[in-house]
Amino acid sequence: MANHLDLEEQEQIEQLKHFWNTWGSLITGVLVVVFAAVAGWNGYQYWQQRQAAKASAMSSVVSQALAAKDLDRASQALAELEKEYGSTLQAQQAALQLAKAAVEADKLDEAKAALTWVAEKGSEGLQGLAKLRLSAVLQQQDQLDEALKALDGKLPEAYAALVADRRGDLLSAQGKGEQAVAEYQRAHAAFEKGSEYARLVEFKLNALGAEPTGQTPTAEKQS
């Protein structure tokens, strides 16, 4: 019985040796790749956390300077933040904060610079917000063509109605009534029916002598 078990064990050992001789190098290689990938991912996560922490500290300097109405200091801190940690969400949010403060201080060029940076370098969601605000700043500077161009490019679907409404405003300011109506129609169709935004767009359409698509013209209603 013991000899029979010994033979079985020897046979299993030989099978294991054969398996390892055949596949051992490949298995070792795969394990090395897996462990390297795990180590690399952990290292990348750690690096990201450190970057975010440092960016948060620097963005707080921007916030404090803005709270103190020191736009120059805020701009300097933001420039450093963009240079060192431009890929972080904190840097992009700080740029939007500075742009808002710059508009309120009537320093439109500074607002334009900050918004342009986010529109070009920011995350997809913040790019959309930055483009909308940038077009408004450019309109204040009477740069209507540039304001329209600022809205070009692919944006998240969530911004479609706002972008159409903004385009309508700019086209209306250029005296392009028919094109403005077309954009307002798109905006009205995209906004939730009965919402404040939808009512505002309807008012703009009425001012141009038009009605939202699918609604009876005012003259027909009165008759």
C-alpha cells in the first residue's frame, strides 16, 4: 500500500515538474507584469493624492486673496497653480473663481485669460462652463464674432440648451434675427417645459416676433 502511494506521489511530482518546465517561465512573467502593474497603479494613485493636496493648498491662497479683494495676488497665485498643477480640478475651479472676481472688478482681460485657460485645458464639464462664461465676457467687450467662436467645439449634451440660448443672444445682438430665432427654438425645445429658462427663452422669441415651435402664434391666439 505504501509503495502504491509512493508511486502515485512520484507520478504527481513528475507531472508538476513537467507542467512547470512547460509553463513556469510564462507564469513567472505574467506574475511579474501583474505585480508591476499593481505597484504602478498604487504609485500613481499616491502621486495623484499628493498633487491634489498640494493643489488644494495653493488654491486656498487664491481664494484668500480674492476674499481680501487682492486680485493681483490672486492672479499671481493662480499663475503658479496653473504652472505646477494645471491638470487638477482645484486649479480649474480656482481659475473660474478668479474670472468671476475679475468680471465684478471690471477687469475683463483677466477674466478672459482665466476662462480661456479653463476652456482649453479644463475637464470636459468645466470646459463647457468656461466657454459659456467666456462668450459672455467677449460680448461685454463687443467681440461678438469671437464670442460665437468661443462656443465652438464638442460640449457635453447637458450644455446644449444653454449654448443654443447663448448663441441666440449673440446672433440677436448682431441683428441676425432669423438665425437667433432658430437658436432660441433649439434652446426652448431642450429646456424643461414650463421652467424659468424655458419662459425666458419664450420671452426672447416673442421679442423677435416668434413663438416656440409647436405653439400657436400670438395673433392667432387673440383671434
